Amino acid sequence: MRQALLIVDMINHFDFPGGAALLRAALPAAKRIAALRRRFAEAGHAVDYVNDNFLDWKGGFADLVACCGRDGMPGATIVALLAPGPDDRFMLKPRHSGFLDSPLQLLLHQLHVRRVAVCGIAADACILVTAHDAHMRGFEVQVPRDCVAAQSIPRRDRALAVMRDAFGIDTRASRAIRLAQR
């Protein structure tokens, strides 16, 4: 089965109300996402960055990585951990869902992906709706609980409970994700 790792919104300015709290929660998740990213890449599965463009329609993903990764930027440590590799794909999304007005669904179908693991921030916003939209489009969905963050643990846990209980999404830890060699 072809699988894809969707890394959502981890390349981030963190310069918004609640951004500091989200950044504190995102750093441990970023370390686990980096390990999961390596596993996906080593097994030959797709790694796709699905990122907010912060309504900057003049720049691209590389510009966003460069800006957020500069010394002194709040998210620079996360960018260093999760900098995209040469085989990774990326797309910018205009709103919360990675599927809304983006080429994500087309890309996943072209790659014959059947299962997606959705990681990143914020669990109670962009992760929740991206996972929901993947489920509604017929993908098998995993949201590893140790690879997502929100501004608080209760917010993260409520979102994970909705995904698990309402949509049957697998929210076990990342070590539960099994990857077949391609």
C-alpha cells in the first residue's frame, strides 16, 4: 500500500496570538515528526509538506522556509529539524484544510496513495480539518498523537478524541505506524 506523510504548517512564523504557546508544544512534536519523516523516506513513501502561506501570494514555499528558518525567527529550530529534502513535495494552502483549493488530492491520487499520516499543527484546527477531509475523500488516515500539537494539551486531546471517535481515525503514537518497503 502506498502511503504519504503530510507535514502540516510546521514551517511557521509563530507570530500570532497564541503562537508562543503553540511553538512550545510544537518543538517536541517536531522531533518525533523528523524521526517519522526519516522512516517514510527510507521506506520509499511520499513526504509532502502542506503549509499555510500566511496569505502571502507573492512568495513560494522556498521563500517561507528561508524566512522562517532565519536566525532569530521563533520557528528556526523547527525548520532546522524539518527542512524539506530534495525528494519531498510541497504545496501551499490558503486556509485550514490541506485539501481546500490545493492540488493535494490530485497529487495523492497520482502517487496512488491510499493511506496518509497527518502530522503538524494545530491539532484542533488545520490537522483536524485536513484529517477529516482526507477521511471524506476515502483515504485511510492516521494522526499520530505524538506528532501533533496545539496551544494546550487539552485542546490537542479534544481534537484527537473527535478524530478518533467521530471519524474512526487512528490516533495511536507514531511507533504504531507500519511502513512497507516500496
